Amino acid sequence: MNDAELAAAFHVALGRIVRGLRQANAGSRVGPGGLSALVTLSSHGPLRVGVLAEVEGVAAPSMTRIVNALEAEGLVQRDADPVDGRAQVVAMTAEGAVLLTSGREVKLADLRRRLAALPPAERERLEAALPALELMGGAPVPAP
């Protein structure tokens, strides 16, 4: 399989996995953008909306809409920026943390079910591919 074929097949497989995980968490009252913002707040702590938008890779107006929706649900709160009291930071509330944890558990349970259904050899191949997947997902990939 050449790089173009591998990329296309990988794209389809990832799309199916992501859709399955979204369906597993379909009962959540927050969409994928809101869940992603909560994950970022969980790992980075309180952030200004503009910084949160940058980390999430979306436009500031889009993140403002997401934050407004999360705030209306009681999942985040706005506080004065400790560095510049004229600005605000967004912080996850305890309720947001509970929602995030329960959503993760639903997705992890679905992934465990999928892993358990794999033949042992395929599970081992998936485990062996984890370093490459982690590199693709987070570390810069060198140009050819």
C-alpha cells in the first residue's frame, strides 16, 4: 500500500472509530466542541477564551459561543484573570469535571469492548502501532 492509499484507509478507519465513540456518548448534553474545550481546561487549567480558541484550533468567536453554552449548562465559569484583573479566564466547574469524567468512562468502556472483540494477534498489532499513532497525534512529524 502506498502512502496515499494508507492515508485514505487510515482516514476511513479513524472516522469510523470517532463516530462510534460519539455515538457511545450521544446522551451527553455537550457537543464534541464543548467536550474538547472541557478536556483542554482540565489539562491546562483556567484560560482566556482567546488562548482556549488557539489551543483548540478554532476562531475566537466560535470558542466564545462554545464557552457561552458551557457556562449556561454550569460546566464552566468565568473569573477575573489573576494576571490582569480587567480580563477573564474560563475555568471548569465541579459539574463540568463530573460530566467530563462520565463521558470519558462511556468512551473508554466502548473502546474496551472493541478491544476485547479483537483477535489476540490484531490486538497485539494495535498495541505495537501505539508509538506511531502517538507520534502522529502529538509530536511534529518531520518533513520528507
